[in-house]
Amino acid sequence: MSEPKFIEVQQVEMLFDTRKGRFHALTDVNLKVARGEFITLIGHSGCGKSTLLNLLAGLTRATEGVLICAGREIAGPAPERAVVFQNHSLLPWLTCFENVYLAVERVFGAREGKDKLRARTADALALVGLTHAAQKRPSEISGGMKQRVGIARALSMEPKVLLMDEPFGALDALTRAHLQDELLRIVAQTESTVVMVTHDVDEAVLLSDRIVMMTNGPAATIGEIVDVRLARPRERVALAHDALYNEYRTRVLEFLYHRQARPAKEAA
Ligand SMILES: Nc1ncnc2c1ncn2[C@@H]1O[C@H](COP(=O)(O)OP(=O)(O)OP(=O)(O)O)[C@@H](O)[C@H]1O
């Protein structure tokens, strides 16, 4: 028998009750993720990427099948599975420091003193390069900085898994590239296990160990998985000229735009 993986998704089916009846979002989803792996989920809009991420986060329960993290069935949200959403959900009346501190206190407050909690908060902000903005409120910082606070807050909980739902989707291309580079650095440093939803093929190839490509819904499933065997650390400019990088990129594009092409009216 093969060794259990850090995350296991086994025969997951997801149906939603809607006004028009039951909607079959996901079918027969099976996935194993090793500790320290960086996985991206890619597929056309509406194929069920967020649904799968929400199941891993424990925000919703699968209609059928099992999801396991670190040997335990996922039964609800927990700090061991921290989530970063596209729209950073920072509390506007708190400073960046206080926003992160809140999460730190929730996870470690029962066993650690205030000095230790403050040190954890400061470390998390330093990790994302935001020490200088610690006392600013969300309204005083850019979108990219807010997203970095969201990442700091998630990492400050020392999660076993970082779940990211299009974390850079709302950012301009340059800020996005900058944050991808930072994420590469942070993940190398923290050895985090990451599952990230993206629409961006280059982002997927740059960041991933494996790219999980999903078929179109309804009843979407995993169509193919690309093993990205590019050495780390990865550098985006050098990779642009790398034949292997371009081969992976083409494979994902072919999957999305040939094998899973969507009719024009649906894609609009
Ligand atoms: N709570 C819900 N009730 C009913 N249908 C839902 C619910 N959540 C998601 N769906 C449906 O399930 C399908 C998958 O949605 P999901 O948000 O997971 O897709 P996605 O791949 O993340 O899309 P996008 O890339 O546009 O964010 C869609 O058809 C969506 O309408």
C-alpha cells in the first residue's frame, strides 16, 4: 500500500442545492499532496477551483468522499489550514500590526505571553517586508501591501497548509509579479505546503511543483496534472528563455484552450 500523503482528497463529489435543483459541481476528485509541495489549481471560470479550495479549508463539506490533512479528516475550518482570499479581508479599523496580532492571539494566545505574541506578529510582517507599514491602517496602504498583510496573517498562524484563492487576481501585472517572487522566497523559507487557485498560466508554471488542471463543469474533475520539474530558486526573466518552462506553459495552454475550450458565448 502506498504511504498516506499529507493532504488526500478521495473520491469527492460536490453537489449544491439551487433553486433550479441540484447542481453537480465536482465529481470523482482525487488528489494527493506531499508536505512542502506547491500545487496550483487551474481551469476555466466556474469549473470548481474555489469549491475544491473551500472543501480543503473546511468551509464547506463534500457531498461524498473524504478530505484528509495531516492524518485527520477535514471537518471544519482550522488555523492549521490558513486561507488567503483575493480580496484581503482586513479589518479596516485596525492597523496592519493589529490585524496580524488578532490571528496570532487566536491561535497562540492561550499558551503564550503578550511579548511572544508581539514578536510573532513582527516576524510575520518582516517576512512579507512590511515592518515599515506595521502601524498603518488598510486604507493607508496599496492593494499589493494589503495582500501581503493577508499573507503575513495567514503565515503567522504557522499553518500546516496555506490555501490561496487567486491571491493576486486583483493586482496590476507588476505588483503581481513582485508578490509572486516574494511568495517564492517566503515559501522556500517556511517550507510551506501550498494549494493555490489561479487563472494565470505563467503564475502556475513559475510557482508550482505540480499544476492540477480541471475540466469544465458541470461535474468538473481533475483532467491532467503537470509535474513542473524546474529547479528552484526560480527566476522569472531567466525562465522566459527556458525551453522546459515554455514546454510546460504550452501544455497548460493546450489543455485550457484546445482540450477544454469553451464556446465563445460561454467564455464571454
Ligand atoms: N454555494 C453554491 N451554490 C450553488 N452553486 C454553486 C455554489 N458555489 C459554487 N457553485 C457553482 O459551482 C461551480 C463551481 O464554482 P467555483 O466558484 O468553484 O468555480 P471557480 O472555478 O472557482 O470559478 P472562478 O474561476 O470564476 O472563480 C459554478 O458553476 C458555481 O456556480
